Amino acid sequence: MNTPATTPTTAAHDFDFLVGHWTTRQRRLKHRLQGSDDWETFDATTHNQHLPGGVINFDTLVAPTWRRGWVGMSLRIFNPVTNLWSIHWVTNEGGGIDPATGCLDAPVVGRFHGDEGVFDGEDMFEGRAIRVRFHWQRQGPDRARWQQAFSEDGGISWEVNWVMEFERVAPRSADGVTALDIDCQVLELRQYTLRLGQRDTLIELFDREFVEPQEALGMAVMGQFRDLDAPDRFVWLRGFTDMASRAGGLAAFYGGPVWHEHRDAANATMVDSDDVLLLRPAWPGAGVSMRARHRARDAGGPAPAGVLSAVVLRLREPASAQVLRHCREALTPCWQSGGAEVLGWYVTESAPNNFPRLPVREGEQVLVGFARFPDLQALDAFERSGVWSHALQSGPSAWLAGTPSSLRLQPTARSAIHA
């Protein structure tokens, strides 16, 4: 049975099905156009979104288990005159960009007919002129398949060299979506001082526009918070698999279209955004787990219950084994005695800041802990009890440099870390 041809009216919506979060199973031929049958397989995550105007969409592909720090992106542009899509593929390692001109390579061009889309174009591979073909298959609302093939004989024969099986990330419920689950070995604790009365403005913008685009680039937006003791302070946590993925993800986001569109509105709310600690888990397994975390789908809902206590302990020198033992054997049980769930412990990341465009606090050593209390009353009662101060004073001699600081943080509507 013949499938109906795509009409001009519907062609602009060919890729609407792809909007959202996906997990992908990847099969990639290691050696192309060599008669090889040596394939590699790995998992990846993809996020697709429309740009304003409805004729451009893009997606990002990250695969930390395959190549840390690597990001691939497809940019799709619809021509309403020809009713055809042009698709460009680029990577943060220079793929898809002509090194001589700095311009994008030629796209593949085509359209969907029913649930099948074919897109062809000319390219170069290892100095040889080839044809490239993308083949898309829509397989219902939550599954899709993409494959890439090369031909070096003008399209007479084709070699498939990359296959992606897409499965939509299922929401937790009608009101919730899954947060990005990665092993965050690098963490940013970011404290922003805002202009008077602008905190809710920034939170609404952040929760609506900045969460999914960052996670699409492999960065976990772990939590966003109101500081209960500073009405014009916004605090948030961003995680990365490692320093290399941090550099790649930040470059892609702050050089990309989402930040470009909204940066003026975000910056207009801020007085200072440079109070940033770059951290790593204090010992293996000490970091905040993102497994099975979910966030509200919409930014307009009520704030989740629960309060996060974030304690920053300034140290005279990098955390010693004795300090970390005191952390595990005294500070953690102390928090737990007050009814808190201890989420994680971190120390200063010793590697230099590899994205200087965003400053971090350097030249200091800290130990940072995060614990979640069921409500503000429980946290208040714990702080009044004095047991925390006693636990700190019982630590190693002269281990602290200055007075500890403590943040009492209320999650925003879309924070993945909440009670």
C-alpha cells in the first residue's frame, strides 16, 4: 500500500514527533567504506526542540560512556518554498564544519512521505567525494529509528554505518518528567545575587527555558533554590560527568541559541553571578545521586515540600583523610539524628577552571555538605539543638579556616532535588 505523500501544509511539521527527551541505542561502524563489519554499540541521550518561528529545530546527542565531553548536534531548517528540510550535522570537535572557511558543510535535503523520511546530499570522506543519506522512520509517538549510509559510486550501492534506535523518556506522571541521570563527578554550587524583587522573575525564566536545553547537552541541572535567609539570592547546582564534559557542555550552551535568546533577560535580573564553587565528591560514592529523580513538568506549580541545608566549611588545607573520616563518622550521623537525609559531601575540585568565561572561586579549600530536611520546622529545631556546633568543634584540631556558612534552601517548582 502506498503511503500518502507529505503535503506542503504538513511538511513543516515533519519533525514535530522528535521534540522532547529520548534515550538512544547506538550502533556505529568503526571503519567506513572499507568492507568492515566491526561495529561499536553504546547508549546516548538526545533532546530536540523547536526554535521560534517553527521552521528550525535542533537536537543534541551526548554519549558519556562512548566519548566523554563529545556533543553532536543536528540543525534542521525547513524551506517553505520547496517544502524540503535541510539537515546539518556538527560536533564540538569540528565535525560538519569546513576547516578552511569555518562554514557548515553542505546539508542533506529531503522530506517525509508518511512515516518514512529520506534526506540525501553530497559530502567528502577521507578526501573522496561521496553521497550521504539519512533515513528516518517514525514508529509511533515514543519510538523512532535513524540510519546513515554512504555511497561512493553515485548512489548505486550504499553502506549503512550508523544506526540510532530512539525511545522517548517516559514521564513519571502527567505532571512530572525524568531528570537527567548521570554520575556527577564535578559539581558547581552557584549563588547569584539578584536585583531587588527579581528572584521570581529569574526563577520563572530559568525553570521554563534553561533546564532541558542544558540537560540535552549532558549537564545535570540538579536543583534550583530560593535562599530562605536572603530574599534576593538564587542558588542552583549543576553537575557534569567530568571536567572535559563540563568544558564541552558549557561551550555548547553559552554559545548556543537558547542562551543567546534569553541571556539579556537573565542578566537583567543579576547583580553578581560569580560566587561559584567548583567541587568533586569527597570520596567515591559521596556525591548526590541523580538516579530516579524527577521534576515538575511546568514552572508555574507550587514549590515542593522540604528544605535543603547546604553547609560550606572552609578548610586550612585540602581535606585530609582524618577530616573526611570525621565527616563520615560524626557530621553525617549528626544530621541524621535531626531527621535529615544526607545527600552528599564534596571537596574543592583541584583542576583549574576550564571555562574561564564563567569565573569560579579559586585558591580556597572547602568541604561542602548537602542534607534534606522534611520541612523548615525540622531544620529550625535541629539548628536550635546545638548538636551541629558540637559536632564541628569535636573535629580535628584547627581544621577550619573561619566561620562555617550555612544555606537554608527551598526548592523551586522544577528542582530535581526536593523532598
